[in-house]
Amino acid sequence: MKRSNLTHRTFAALAALAALSSAALIGCAEEPPTQIKPQGTPIDDPTDAIPEAEAPYSAGADNTHDHFNDLGANGARDPFEILAQRQEEGPPEIRTRLHSCQKLQITAIRSLLTSFGVNLDATGDPAPAGQLLQGGTGALGVANYAARVGETIVWSSAGAAKLFDIFVQAAPEIIANMEASAQCQINGAGVKMFDDANQCNKDAISCLIGKPATADHVAICGNVVKSASTVDKGKNIAVATMLSAAFSCE
């Protein structure tokens, strides 16, 4: 009987101790929040704006911009129109080149022509390449330092057309001097732009465009020569075409 009473008192004491421990733990726990929005500095008038330094948010209706999800100016461009444009422009590597190619600077044009033996000081009628270059700097986006405007770095239609004209006028000198050009030497021997049958030389095209020419380059060059009214005009246009395409990312 005594053992039963002792056991009963022991269990009662343990239960009381457990209850006290649970109460202590509950008292120490933080009370769950009643709302999930952060609290700003209280203001008396709800219509007053919260000071910027005390605002609970970093963005608001007056300092954010809603970007459209497509390429239209007003967010309403037809996705099929965008798809058609992408297909016309070609794969991503081609689109990237077309939209990121920097214009050839005027100083670089002079250096390029000089390296192929073109005399930029020559004058005449029709105007040779150097004279066209000197008179076409406006179309080529020359810098206007008096107005604190630097030379343009983006191609324009006028600039691309003017550069092609310059290359056409420079072509006869480039063709004549190709074999003697230092950058066109292979094992100490120069290369000719065209062979005796008026066919385009692949090595010469590589020197002209600054990278290894492909069969397509040779085919395009040959077709231009054949389609012209005379062989000499075709050669000049072919050289200008290769140069223009190489330096305008076409």
C-alpha cells in the first residue's frame, strides 16, 4: 500500500513538472505576427507620403518602368511578325554580326588603302579613291571636335555607299599592287588577284578580306566578274564587293 501511494505521488510530481516546463517554453516563444506586410513609420494622415528614407519598399508607382515583353514600340507587336523578321535575318550568329558591326573608322580606311599601294594624294576626273575619301568624310561620320562630337561608330546607308565607291575607285591600284603588297606574300612570293583566265585567286581574296577565303568567296568573286559589262569593270567591282562585305560584316 505504501509503495502504491509513493508511486502515485511520483507520477503526479512528474506531471506537474512537465506542465511547468511546457508553460515556460510557451512563454519564451515569440508571438506569431498578425500580418505579413512590413511596417513603416506611423503617420497621422494616411494621405501623406512616407519619407523616402523611411519607406518600407524600394520601388513604387513613380520610380519603376514596365518593360514590354516583346520588341514592339507599344507592346502590341504580333509574335508572328517577330518570327518572320528573325527568319529573314538568319541564325543568331548572323543577326549578331549585322546589329553589332562597328563602322570602319576613317583612319583605318586610309591605312587599309595605303597598305595595298593606293595613292591617296592623287586627284583627277573622275575622282580617284583618295579624293573621294577626302570629300566624303561627312558621309563617313567624321568627328566634329569643335562641337564636341566624336566620329560615328555605326554604319549609315550613306557611309556604306560612299565606302563602296571608294573601294571601286581604289580597285585598279589594288589589283596592280596586290603582288607587291607586303601582307600578301606567301613564302616570299606575292599573289595575283586574278589569273590569266580572269579567275579570282583564293589566296588573294584571303589577303583582301583578312581571313581565309572559302569556295563561296571565290564563286561570288567570279560571278561578279562575269556579270559585268566588261572584264575590267567586273574585276574592279569584284574587289570592291569583297572589301565592302568584309568590312561591313555582310
